[in-house]
Amino acid sequence: MTEQRTVSFSPPDIGPDEIAEVIEALQSGWITTGPKTKQFERELAEFTGAQRVAALSSATAALECALRALGIGPGDEVITSAYTYTASCSPICHVGATPVLVDTAANSYEMDYDALAQHITERTRAVIPVDIAGRMCDYDRLFEVLESVRGRFLPANDRQAALGRVAVVADAAHALGATYRGHKAGSVADLTTFSFHAVKNLTTAEGGALGWREGLFDSDELYQEIMLMSLHGQTKDALAKTRAGAWEYDVAFPGWKCNMTDIQAGIGLAQLRRYPALLARRRELIGRYEAALSDLDIDMLEHYCDTPGSEFTSSGHLMLVRLCGKSQTFRNALINELGERGVAANVHYKPLPLLTAYRNLGFDSADFPNAYAQFENEVTLPLHTLLSDDDVDFVAAEFHAAYAKLEAEGIR
């Protein structure tokens, strides 16, 4: 009996370079936050164009640290998109602030910038735009909106006053290596968070980072504050305490525990060296998908645009496909049919108001019709750098066959 061919959704692309870095970290005797982590931070800052980067245990931790560094807490409001994963919003709740959700624009995965202004009040402290699938948001439009309501902004501390407007804290979990009008993710928003989870383009197994753009803050002061947050508020990390006679330390405040380890950073350093080639391969795979599926009535997220003045380059993280005119029933049946044929597919994302946690906060999906419309017929196809050209052709062929089968069965 012939074994069925299968295509996984998003396995990590780990090779000998990553393994060698981990072995080196293990053999060095230094496996927690140490020299490799600091090197990874420096190389990430150079790659992204950020003034500085702090490596942490996850993008979620990075986002929470960013909000805390801005002094955001109870009584404050923070805005994000209704169309995202919970990690874009849960840190708002973690710091005690009130989440405010904005619907997407019609036929878009991005928040409705025209509607954004009406959600901004004197309590609004930050907006968290989401660079979904690796494509950066329209940051020029976003900053334009925030400038238009600058008069409503009432800063509560020196950092907020230095900005003079609502802060932009980008959820760029998907977008490492993406560009917007010639500027890389990490150098556009005021602060930017990245994810290195196992399914991301660049992985450290688990991990994340927070970067900030040049000229906004006292960079050394902000970095040290993030380091304190990440290690219980302790004024010396383990590396600093290894120096002769340097055991003494203080705890400045009851902090958290969300530091990155040198084992993780070693994986990240190897991945970062390979990353330009990985990005190029993702672009090839997306182009192959686009050619193979162009005859169907579907809408594939545009990842690359060379139009002067509006050019962008995605990181190519997710292959988002909308099934034009189809229902959620058709979408779900298609995912099941693809699974039967050996193709793992997914959905990105259920809008937050559909989830129990956010319904319990009072959000109603009926108030976010555009986000719901995006969700109900969206399917995400496998996109990762372990795919061969033949794998993409196989997925496309099975997609065609599954689509035709469901149509023949009268499922709409």
C-alpha cells in the first residue's frame, strides 16, 4: 500500500548551523542570558534598522514590556485590530489597561484607518497595528490619523510627553525583514515587537524581541528598564554577577521573568545569517502559488508591490487566501478535504470578538462586520522554506481538486 503524501503546515527550518550554535552554547557552560543573547540583540538591531533591540522570551512579553515602559496601566486605553491573534491584545489586559478594538477596512486585513480617529479619546495611550502575514501596515496613514487628533492626547509621563501623541507599538510578530516604502520593520513604528516562535520565518524555538526607532527615547535608559522587567527587577543579570566580587545586587521593583537564553539566541544567530536566503525562497514560493492558483475565484494577499510611493515587501510569512463568494461552511469543508488529501491548512485568524475571553469583555462580533467577512472564507495554505517546488504544485493541484469537488456537491 502506497503511503499518502503529506505536506505539513509550518515546520521549523533547522539545519547544521543552528545545531552547531546550540552545541557551542551548551559546551561553553553559559546557557542562560549571556554573550550570544547580547550578540543576537546587536545583529537584530543592525538588520532591522532599530536603534536598539532587547531580546525576550516571546513577542507577547515584548509587547507587555513596551506598554509598561510607556507607563500604560489602569485607566488608560490601547487600540488594536479586531482581526488578529490574542497576543496582540492580551498584554493590554495584563497591564490593566482597557482594550479598544477597531474593525478592519472592507476587504482588508488591516484596521480601518478612517474609523480609527473616532476611537481615540483623552485616555488613549497607544495603538497596536498588526503586520499580518508579514505585510506591514500603512504606517503613513496611521501616523497621519494620530497627528490629526494630537490635540486629544494628554501625556501622563515624560516618555509620553516626548512623543507628544498616541504611541505606535507595532505587532510585527510576522514581519521580520519586511519593508514599507523602503523602511524595514523595526525602524518605522515607535516601538516594534517581533516573534521567534517555532512557526515563524526566523525561530529561536520560543522567543521574541522589542526594538525602538532612533531619536525618540534615551536608548540606554529604556534598554536597562526592559532588562530589569525581564529579570525580576534585579539590577544585575547572571552574566554581570560572574565578575570577581560582583555578587551584590538589588531588586528595583517586583519584575517579571521573560529573558531570552543563549541556547535560543544561538539558534537565532544561525537563522539570521541564513535569513536573506530564506526570505528570497519565500518570495519564490509565493510566486509559484500565485501562478498555480490564478485561475480560481480567490483573493490572495498581495505580498510584494513595486509601485513608486506605495511599494512594500512582505516577509512572506503566511499564504492567506480568501474564497470569494464562499461561506464559512465551504471554507471549513475545504480545509477538511485538503486534510484528507494530505495537505495541512489553517485559518488566520478568528477575530477577537468571536473568542470567549473578548466576548466576556463586552465585544460583539456584530460590531465588526468587515473582520468577520475576512474570516469566514479565509484559508491559509502551507508556506515554509522546507517546501519544494513540487510540494507547492501538489498543494495547488489538491486545492483545485478539493474546490471542484465541493462545488460539484453543491456546497457554497
